[in-house]
Amino acid sequence: MKRKSIITLLLLVCLALPALAQMVSNNNDDEVNKVDQSATKAYRPGEVIVKFKEASRVKMRSNAKGKFATAGVSQVDQVFNLLGVSEADQLMPLTGKQVSRRKMRSYSGDEVKDRDMSGLFRLRMSATAATTVEQAVAELKKLDEVEYAEPNYLVFAMADNSAVYTAEPLYDQQWGPAAINLPQLWDMPLLEDAKRPIIAILDTGIDIEHPDLAANIWTNAAEASGAEGEDDDNNGFADDVHGWDFINQTAKIADYNGHGTHCAGIAAAVGNNGIGIAGANPDAYIMPITIMQSDGTGDVATIIKGIDYATANGAEFLSMSFGGYAYSIAEEQALAKAYSKATLVAAAGNDGVSIYYSPWFTGTPDYIAHFFLLLLHLCWV
């Protein structure tokens, strides 16, 4: 009788959850861009990501104007000509060839494999090409030289919470630090040989002159001390003194959205300076890497280039506050490579929708759905 009463109560609560979920959904401001369900697997028109096998004979070459010329394999060139390929952009030129031989495992215990990613490219088709992205992917998959091909899927910036030192003026407005016991961590003494970690913020850019961030912005010493207009450290990016903007292909860092600046402050805003907030680690360096457009959208290919730059330049943490709606093999493999060198931090990006299919939990945050499903299961056992 007691079990039946508990189950009845749970069923009543679950039946009421859609109304609660609707309220949560209506006030969900996690996304910078609200994405219509029809665009959940959107991609860049005229762009495809392709990875050639490690044993492939493909050697991409460009002409004097930097446009694609040949892949060096007649069969591949024939397909490229058919698709109207005009550009072939290598996505991981800095770290792609470097492969860690040590065994790595994720927090779930699964093995994480570091692969040779030097054969990963973004292909752009000319505007006059009649081939669709789906057709291009299908044709590329037929080639013996190709490991996989996929659309260049879109991703969307996601929001986070703020963290501050207790001495900062806005601390009373923050709940994050106490929730994860940051004040206790801040009170612990630093190790004598502790170095300042580097956090790469892969986002919409950063206001590097912001008064609560400027002192913690990462500086590429080799470029800062070199000649203007030259690539002094030979990493392929001239004058990248404070990072790189992969949207505009420039070393001039700015943020025309605000999301990246917001995330940089959460991670490493200056502490105890009497201005605004302080980051989770106020002693960390912030490496600005712009991979999202000012409207808060981005794509897998550009993100991979940012990941490559971050790990090649010594970032120990990669902050990626964005999410998408499509699975990308290329993105997973690029992150696996970065995992051998850095800690990866990403937004949950679940849109407040349950991962469990049930009419009871439609639109319900998955932690609520999970909790009630667990209770229901225990009641039946």
C-alpha cells in the first residue's frame, strides 16, 4: 500500500512536470542565438570537411594566388573538379602530425585515441558549383584515399555563470563560487614553483582592454619582441601577440558580441582589484582565440583551427562555451588530440531538454527527469 501511494504521488508530480518544463523553457537564456528546430543540423553552404587516410598519397598544392591547384592524385583531382573545389584549407597544420603514444582515458574510462590529423581539410566549393553539400560528401566517401567526409556543421555560443573573489564588489550577486567551494580553494597557499596556467578562450573574441581582464591577457613573447608585420615565431600567424582571430584572419583581437569577454571573466578576471568580478583562477593567463562570429554562430572547421592554435601555443585549458546539434567525427578527433595536452572545458548545451524519451519529460531539464526516473525505478524494485 505504501509503495502504491509513493508511485501515485510520483505519477502526479511527473504529469505536472510539462507545465514546469514549459516555464523553464520560456526563461531559458542559455543560447546567444535561439535556434529553430529546422536548423538543428545546419552547416556552412558550399563547405565540406574531409580527412584523408594516413597512408594516402594526397599532397595538397595551391597556386600562386593561394587557391587550390591539385591533390596530387588523379582520381581525387577528378572528383574535386567535379565538385568545383576552389579552396583546400588544412585544419591542423600546427599539431596535426604530432601523435602522443601514451594511453589516455576519459573520465568515463573509455580510451581516447590521438590520431594523425595532418590530413584533415576544409574544402570550399566555388559559388557556381551545382553540387550540394550532401552530394559532395557522398562523392568524397567513395574515394579510397578518404577516411571520412562530413558537412561543416554549425555550432552556437552558450552562456555560463560568473565567479568572483569574496572581496570583489559584485561578489554578493554571485552564487557560483560557493556552489563549487571556490573560496576554500582560493585560501589554499600556492606551490613555490607554481606557474600561471594558460586558459584558451575559444569564443566570439575578447575585449583585451577590459579593465578587469587586461592584466591577465596572454602575451606571445616571441611576437611581442619581434618586428611588426612578420611571423617572428614561425607559427604561421604574423603579429599574434595576444592570440588570433580565425573569423577575420587577423591578430587584432576584439569582441563584437560580448560572449567571449563574459566567459573570459568567469575563467580568469583579475582578482582583488576592486573592479567587477574575479575569475575562478585570477592568476591564470587568458589566450583569446576568436572562432565564433559576432552573431554567436560558428562552425566545426574554424573551431578545429582554434583548437590546433591553442594547443600548439601552450594552452593548458581549452574553454569552449558552445554547442551544436550534429555529431562531427572531425571535431571529436581534434578534441581527442587536444586532450593529450590540455584539459577540455565545454558548455552542457542540452537546451533544457531531457535525454530520456517520455511524454512526461518533454522539455524538462534532464537532471529533473533523471531524478524522478530514478525514484520511480527504485519504487518498482
